[in-house]
Amino acid sequence: MDEAAVAELTAGAKRAAAHARALPKKRASALLAALKEAVTALETALGAPAPAVKPETAGVEEGAVVFALEQVQAHTPRGRVTLEFCDGHLHVRCKAEQNSVKVPYGKVRRVLCVPKPDPYRRTDIPASEYFVLDLAGGVCNGRKAAVRALHLQADRKGEWRAERQAELPSHIAAAGDVLKGSPPDVLTALLSTFCHGGKALLAPDASVFTSSMKGLAHVSCYSGVKDGDLWPLPSGVLFLKPPRFLSESDVVGIACGRGGATGTTRYVDLQITVDDEADDAAAGESCDFTNIDRDELPGLEQYVQWLTRKRLADNRASEAKAEGRVKREEGVQEAPAEAEQEAAGGGRRSARPAAARARAATKQELSAAGDEDDDDEEEEDEDFSQDDGDDGDDEEDEEGE
């Protein structure tokens, strides 16, 4: 075999290895093992070492895959991805490995589920749902780019089936060996179990906000130069796309109608001020969602009033809780002092009343002594005046003589 054939085989092995890294973990391991055996056989046949093929998948830590879903549609990162729910993290594996991202479960602050906007409101096509994972501080993908949220989509057509491939971690709630159903139901079950502590996903509430025009849970708007949709939720405000979530606990100011309060413009704006200490890229800044149809203003005003009342109630509850904690701490500090005073008095009588009586008696004695001194001073003054008068009379008598 000539050198050109060896070079061609080596290049083919490299391409196959690169392709294997983009496959799910089990298939990638099997393919890489077969490539390694082929390279070893090639080395033996040629009697010379060939370039080594690394069996590890770049950027992926060890961890057993408990459940896996393939061909899941994603918007962030974009494309079809494989979701691997591992022991301790969620691995979003993309076709291009540098776009893959590994998310520790502790980084997921909340998981939201909202209906996908359908401008035509067709009834012949099952509705789809968006899933958004809000990440604390963000994570980095293979290109070291920060990812602050994951945006997935599941259509209500067909059926998904996910089988458990490994034992569940101790900190994960119990789940069945096989999960099957519509794609949104299966994805909801896995995200709730692994990423949301077994709690229900956050969703829109019609009693909090409903579009005044179409009766939907969202409105169309712009965020900067990006056009998308805005969901006013009980837990905060969600904008897609790109995904961005502002938690209601981080909102310090909200107002709507700034796009033309006089009613002469077609559009209005929703302005939200974010707390300085919020874990958000716009902490301490004002976020504007513009070009909202003016007919949506009544629904937005209702949401602003609801959120304002909720924030005031939360602040009062926090203040009352803090005040109660301070009072409890003061009571704990005073109790040992009283116990020490009772112990100093033999345990029969508190030292405080006795000390108070002693202080009162001392004050009475001092005031009485002060009154006696004042009387003595007055008597001495009178004697001095009498002496002065007598001296004056004596002087007059001497002059008369």
C-alpha cells in the first residue's frame, strides 16, 4: 500500500471520528471503538504507527445518561439537538459539537412553558409549545460563548418514547422506566423531574393577563431591533426571540403607554426597570418593549396594576418578617439577662424592683438634704441682714452723740 492510500485512509478516519463526536453517546462510543480497531489493524499491516484517533468526545464530562431524547427542535441553540438527562447535568448535544452546551441542574433557576404563537390561529394543526430554561449566570458552549437561556419547541403531533438507561440519582424524584406520550407531555415530565425539582412548569395565567385584541397570552412587540412576542406571566415577563426573562422579584418599576399617552399614536410601549442587584445583563437599567398595538393597552394596564399590588404586598410581608425576626432576637437577648438578675437575687425576688426602690429612696434622701441646706442658707441670709441693720443703727447713734 503506497503513502497516498495511507494518507487517504488516515483522513477518512479523522472525518469519521469528527462525525462520531456529534452522535449520541452510545453510538459515538461504538463507532469510535470500531475506528480504533481499524487504525490498529492498519498499523499492524503497514508496520508503522498511524495518527491516533481520540475516543473522547470534546467538552463532555463523564456521567451516566438516564434519559435521552433525539431530534428535538431547538431555537437556542438553533437546530435539531439531542437532550441527554445525565446524572448532575443536562447535555444539549448539537450536530456541531462546538455549539453543544452542558447545563448543571443547579444552574436552572426556572423552566417556563408557553404556547407557540400562531398568527393564523389554525385549528387543523395541533398547537406547539415553547420551553424556556432560565439559567443563573449563564453557561458557556464549546466556543466559549455565554448562553443565558435555552429555548426548545415540542409539537403536539406524533408520539415520543424515552426509556431509562441508567439508575436515577438520589436527588432526582422517582420516574418511570418508560415515558411515552405526546412530545410536549414527555418533555414536560423530564424537565420537571430533572430541572425543576419535580414542580410544575411556570405557565401563563388568564386571570393575570389576557390580550385585549385576540384573547391570547402574549402580545407582539419589539425589543430593541428584535421583533418577537411578549408573555406577561405571574412569575415575570418573557420575551421571545431571543429568549429573555425578567423575574417579577427583580422588577422595581413598570409602566405602559409611554409610546403616546395622548392617544394620537398607533403604538404604545412597556417599560420595565430592573433592580441593580438582579442577575441579569440589564441589571439597574430600563428595558423597553416597543411597538405594541394601542388596542392592547387595557390588558397591559391590568397586568401593571396586578404586578404593582403584588410587589407592594411582598414588600410588606418581607418587612413584617424582618421586624418579627428582630423582635425574636431581642427577646432571646433579654431573657438571659433577666435570668442572671433573678439568680443574683437568690432566685426568690427579681433584682430590678429592689434596685428601683433603692434608687427612689436615695433620691428622696438627697432631695430632703437639699431642702435643709436651702433653709439654713435662708436663715443665714436673714441673720446677715439683721446684723447689717444693727450696725447701721449703731452708726446713726454714734453720729447723733
